[in-house]
Amino acid sequence: MQLQFLGAAETVSGSCFLLSYDSYQVLIDCGMFHGPEEYKQRNYGDFPFIPQEIDAVILTHAHIDHSGLLPKLVKHGYKGPIYGTGATADLCSIMLPDSAYIQESEVERKNRKLRRQGKKLLTPIYTVDDAEQTLTRFRRMIYDEEIKILPGLRLRMRDAGHILGAAIVELWVTSGGRTTKIVFSGDIGNLNQPIVQDPTYISEADIVVVESTYGMRHHEGREQRFQRLAQVVNETMERGGNLLIPAFALGRTQDLLYALRILQDKGEVPPLNVYIDSPLAVSATEIFRKHTPVFDWETRTMLREGRSPFEFDGLHYTQSVEESIALNSIHSGAVIVSASGMADAGRIKHHLKHNLWRKEAAVLLIGYQAIGTLGRRLQDGAREVRIHGEPVQVNASIHTITGFSAHGDQAALLTWLKRFRHIGQIFVVHGEAEDAHQFAQLVHSELNVPTVVPKLDEIFHLTGGRIYSVWEERFHNLHIDEDFSGVVQVWKEGQILFRGSYGFANRRYEVKNTMDTSFNLGSGREIFAAVGLCQLAEKGRISWERVRELLEDENRNVGLLEQEIEAITEQAYACYIEEEIFAHAQMERSGYYTLDRLPPEAAVGYTVDDQGQIMENVYAILNQDTGLQAYSTVHDLGRFWEALFTQKLLTQSSLEVLLAQYSQTLPSQRYYEMRGEGPGVSLISGVVPEKQLTITVLSNGEKATKSVYDQLLKITLS
């Protein structure tokens, strides 16, 4: 049995955990990444597993950082069930289509610019139709219900007290005659939160995966945060300004409405004009109204007394764009609550643009602000920010109240953990790296339980009572030279055994390489031309004798192979290969580009000149006048090998002709390898078909590639 941490590992987004046991694979959450670009790029890349081979998905709650890539999973072939509470399913029915609409709109905006530049167009991560298809896969559960979802796997969902429908996941996994209980906290709610119940306490577990978003912080108490909210509201109204509150449409907005209703009922703030400027928040509030039976006692009492937190004098819900634009003409006396909660997208950016420069205005941040977001920059004291491409002075007052967070603080998390009578192992996730490690140390000292902060993509064996990292056991001796810049990946039988990214894709702007960076293949692109010639021979457009002559020439040049394709097809070789190889192998992030029109995720190569100085390969290559360059990702090269060996590109007899040129010596097993080099380019990608093993090292430099590859090959085959 294994557990792989594919998100929310040393970061607060992209929650996704892959549980493998016997022949089954189960995902717990499938969330979208936000924050720094190196994380957001993972939303666009391949899944580090085969979607069709996932047997079930368990969803803790509807927030996009936990649910946001489910439509992508379905788009790429997942056909199994998605287990979640009824409230989670209802909330996803608005959250996922809304996420898809935002992506489609953003891609269309970017494509207008790309069309004018003659560049390759982008495609959205998924569409509204993909989101609608995803909703049909939901299987609704109720709290405390225990069901068998797969052979050897029982599931129970408990109230997490985070947002409406949020669940703690309890799993009992039976494998090899032994049952292991694993508990995934999801996002644990704060104590004494309005509307939702407090988190459910669990008695025992062999393994606990616990979040740590606020593991090193303490929230204000309820009375303190209500008083602080009243203070900010009153000061802003007295100055004659507007109060802007970026708030997540789901959960945070409803909690804020509750607080404002209480404060107005007590007379602690004047009657207010409150505008909920988020169609998503309006829809979410309607779903809240449907699920009142799961509210806490205090909120149910308010509803019986006719004091709904979702309806009061002065509360306005705006739906249309025109209504939203009209709010920008209000210069004072308005409380505007709008998404997104980190001020990084949506209508709130327009309101900030019209109010940040006003000294009488105020901004109140009531939720977590991830590094790299506009909300975080405001929280950190930026005096000027860019909104929609324009600089805006920050003259408004900026306030933060953490007590409104739906995440438990350190005290709440420790209280939840200490209620366990037994825990065998704890994994700390869903926190920024420094906070997660500090919280893990605190948990270990308080509970005296083995506690680990997993790395992104790290795999742990959970079998036989001994828990250990596959990376530490097999790859801990891997030496990565400090001069190496690139990515490495070991893929076996549909599972990532090891992966890593090192160095910078662009040194000038300090853009790091990621697993989704696109690399120049240099002379390695030759194999695509070789496949193309074999395809043309199958169609009788070139003789096999001529193909063998070209491929067996020890001095063969990739340019000559590409010229041969152009002569036969009477079209550009790049067009032929993109249509007949990349498309059939589903290599969606591969293509041929001139150096002045590279895709945004492409790495800049670095070479050393005659004086020993590092220079960008764009200059070296332009001097050689080599024209179009092939770019690909580590995922796409894996797809290429898979397409070859499943006869998607060539018949078996043609494949044997091709592979004869790429066969390498390896004891007692077939082994094939492609290599590439050039100024600022080096790569090695090899495959052992019988073991379904692929090892790929891509670099935007010229050093250490072979050393890293040879180590990986030895470790994997030993």
C-alpha cells in the first residue's frame, strides 16, 4: 500500500493524495493550484497518474483548491464515482461550472492576442461541458454513514466544521490480511464558528493526514473579531468611504453576513448598505438555505426567530455586470463583499481599482492570502499595485482579521489531534513550507508521534506496519550536480516513482523549472523524423530500402531526414510531425517553434562561450541558423514512448525497423534510448518495455545530464 502526495505538500493549494493498494487506486481530492506561477503551471500539465486507472475519487469539500481539477480528470478519461456529502455535491454544481467559465473566458482573452501574433493558441484546462459531465459522477453521502466503495476499502465522512458539507475522511484499507485506518482531515474548521458545527473528534487512526494552514498562528476569539469588524466598519463609515471585503463566495461570505447581522441587531454598527457582488456567492447562499438541518444550534435559532443572516434590510445581492459596474459610482457608505477572497480575480479587482487610491476607503482581508496574490501584496504593505495592467496607489486603509478564517488555528488543530486516543503516524500537509515544518515539530513534541512533512509528489509505503518514503529508500543517494538545470522523471507501470525539477527556466527573471516546463530537444528531435519516414514507408510513399539507408547512416543529420519528409509530403516537416505524431500521441504541449515565438512555458537554454561565460542559447542557435526547434515536456515524451509501443504510431514490423537504431545494451532485457544535444540543450530518455519503465532527463543546460540519468537507471533497475 502506498500514499503519494500530489498537492498541498509544503504549499496550501492543489490538495490531491493518491492511495494505492492491491490493484486499486483512489484519489482523495483533486484540487487546483494557486499562488506562485511554478505551482499554477501544474494545473495545465499532465496528471502524474493515468486518469482511466483511478477507481474512485473521494472529495473532502467543494473549495476549488480541493475540487478544481475534477473536470480535468473527467475530461482525460476518468469514469468512476466521486464521493462527497450532498451539500458538497450541490456546491460543486455551481463552483465547477463557474471555474470552467472563468478559464474559458481567460483563454479566449489570451488567444485574441496570440492570433494577432500568429502564435499557437491555448486551450482551457477544461470547459463548462466538462464540468457538467463531472457533476453526473457524484455519489452523495451523509455524515457518519459508512459504506464499502471498493473491495477492501470502507469510507466514512465526518463533519469537518470548515464550510457547508466539508468532511473529515475516514478510510479502512484491508490489504494482505491487514487493515489500516487512514484519516484525512481535509480542512479542519475553527472552533465556535457561526453556521457550521464544530469539527468531529476521531478516536483512533494508524495514519492521520492533517492540514496546517494556520498551524503556527492564533485567531482572535469570536468576540474579539466581531469587535474588530465593528471598529473597521464604523471607522470607514465615519470617514465617508467604502469598505471593500474580498471574500470567498463559499463559506466566508456567509460567515461575514452572519457577523454583520449580529452587529446590526445589537446596534454596534449603524444600518448598512451591504452589497454581495458575486453571482457565485448569491448561488452559494441559496444552497446554504437548502441545508439548514446541518447548521449549528445558534444559527437554527436565529432562523426560527426570523433573523436570517442571509436576509436583512440594506442587504443587496447583485447578479448582472451592469449592477456590478454601478457600484463603482458609489463613493461612500457601502460595504462591498466580492470574490475572489485573495483579490486575485473577479469583480473585487474592479472595485479595488476604483477605491484603493481613496484615503477614506478601507480594505478588510478576512481569509488566507497566498504568496503571489494581490491580497497578499496588500497585506504585506504594498504602496502601489497593478490592476488590469495599470498602476494604482494604495492610499486606503488595509486591515486583516484572521478569526473569520474557516481554517482552525494552532489551538483548534492541536485540540483535534489530542482527542485521538491512538495515532501511529502523522503527515502534515496544506501549509506553507516553513509553517508546515514548524507545526510538525510542535505536533511531534506535544503528541510524541512520528510526524513528517511530505514533499510534493513524494510516495510513502504504508505496508506491514513500517512507513517509509520510496524517495528516501531508493533515491536518497541520487546526486544532483549544482550545475544541472532541468527536470527528471521515473515512470513505471503507470506510476511516478521519482520526479524533480532543478534550476531556472529563465535565469534573468528567476523563473524556476517545473515538471511542466517545455524544453528544446535539440538533435533529439531526430526520432520524430525517423517515425515520420517509417509512417510514409507504410503508406508506400518511400521505399523501405531508402528508409533504412537514411536511418542506418552513421553520419545521418536530422535536417536531411526532415528535408526528405518535406520532399515527399510537399508540406513543412513540422506540420507533418505535429499532425501525424504529436496529435496521435496526444502530445498536447509539444511543437516546433522559432526562437522569437516560444510558448510562455518554454525554458531558455544556457551554454558556455569560448571565454567560459554563460550565454542564452538563443544567440548560439541563431548564429547556426537552425530554424524551427522542437520543444516538449517530460510528460509528452512519456506519451510518445507509450504511443510507440502500443502501435498508435507504427505497426509492429515498422516499429522494429525504427527501434533498431535506438537499441542500447542492457543485460537480459530490451532497452531503447533517445538522446539530444545542442547549444544549451541536453536530454536522455530511455524505455524498458517489459518493465513499463521510462526514465527521462531534460535539461536547458549542457552539464550533468548523463550523470543524473545513469544514476536513475542504476537505482531503478537495481
